[in-house]
Amino acid sequence: MNLKELQLIITDDGSHTIYVPSLHETYHSKFGAIQESRHIYINEGLSYWLNRNLQKSKTLRVLEVGFGTGLNALLSAIYMKDHPEISLKYHALEPKPLPGDITEKLNYCQILHSGEQIWNHIHECKWGSEVRVTHNFQLFKDPIMVVDFKNPYAYSYDLIFFDAFAPSKQPELWKTSIFEKIRYRMAEGGYLVTYCARGQFKRDLKSLGFDVQTLPGPPGKLEMVRADFFVVNF
Ligand SMILES: C[S@@+](CC[C@H](N)C(=O)[O-])C[C@H]1O[C@@H](n2cnc3c(N)ncnc32)[C@H](O)[C@@H]1O
């Protein structure tokens, strides 16, 4: 993928996404970028996890594979404003950071009527170190490929936002070995959420011991996946 080839397009909910001509692929669903991100990563990820863990944890750790435009990070930081007692540490992997002249054109804050300060901070902050974006949202933009990922922290992740390009476009990101690596970095009771609900992908997750749930997808997409992994101590 060459960053110079990228094109902004408007999706069905009015929000932008990016089209990559050489892959014939978009960063989000053409049926609605914000709708998709909200449904999969906020409602079925963040909100689902918080509803089950409010009593237990004061810190939630997210690992995102494929930071892209930063839309999932923006919606997460906005969502966390309603949960000031919980702190979110958000670690995002992205080997091809988008240049500022693209991210500044994205219309997410206009559509949401909020988040402008957060958005600017998310995009202006340094790559490669942890930065406090709001009082309860810390972001670590990590400019690496998932295959090279080594957890720089001592902790495990409660939520994985797996938002790579589709298996047909970047099959190397959907190999069992990638999910095996991720599984070892997941906290007990943690979840992985993704838009992909392909049969082979679900069978691969099951073979690694994940409990795979197929859920209704966002508008325009039939299904999505949430998978959890419970550590069994013998
Ligand atoms: C579907 S888009 C991500 C959408 C993103 N979450 C957003 O909200 O804009 C896939 C992203 O994965 C990134 N990517 C490509 N190869 C990767 C790799 N080996 N490891 C991690 N991310 C990768 C791409 O550069 C792209 O930004």
C-alpha cells in the first residue's frame, strides 16, 4: 500500500473512510464508518466489557491491531468520558501512520458534533510513547506490524480490537500464529472483537481455545465476531 494512492470517500452514514485502490479495499465499511466502529468496537467491545467488569477493574487495557484513521480510538476516548472512574490504556499498532494532511480532512468530529480536542490530540501526539489524551484515556501509538509486536508492558490486554484489512487482502494478518501470539497477551475474561466472521477464521480461533460468538453485524453486514479466552489453571 502506497500512502500517496489513498482516497477519501463518504460512507452511507455520512462519515469518511479511506479507499486503497491497489488493494481495492476501504478502511471501514462503506455502509457507514462511524456506525461500524461504534457497533463492533464500542458497543460489542468496550461497553460489553465494562458492563461485566465494573466491579472488578479500575483500569481497562485495549490492544488495537490497525490504528488507521484513529476512529476507534476517538470513539473509545469519547465513550470513556461517561466512565470517569475507569481508566483506559489504549495501545494501537500501525506500521503505516497516515499523514496529517489526510487525518485533518476526516469529518468524524463534524458528524459526531464532539471530540475535536481529543481528535487533535490523538493525531498530534508522538508515536512510540504513551500519552495522556484525556484524564482517563492514555494512548500508545506503536508504529510496528503485529508480527513484530512484543508487549512492552507487564500487563495483559482485556480487549483486542482486531481491525486489519480483510483476510482476502492481507492473509498474513489472519494466520493462526498471529492469534496465538495475541492470545498469550490476553487477560483472563478478555475479549477479541472484529468485523470478520469468516468460517475459516472462526475455526482457527476455536482451534486455539477461543470461545467464538457470532453476533449480528453493523448495518449492511450480517455478522461480526466476539471471542473470549478463559485461562484454565490445572
Ligand atoms: C481496516 S484498516 C484500520 C481501520 C482503523 N481501525 C480505523 O479506524 O481507521 C487496517 C489498518 O491496518 C494497518 N496494517 C497493515 N498492516 C498491518 C500490520 N502488519 N500490523 C498492524 N496493522 C497493520 C493498515 O495500515 C490500516 O491502517
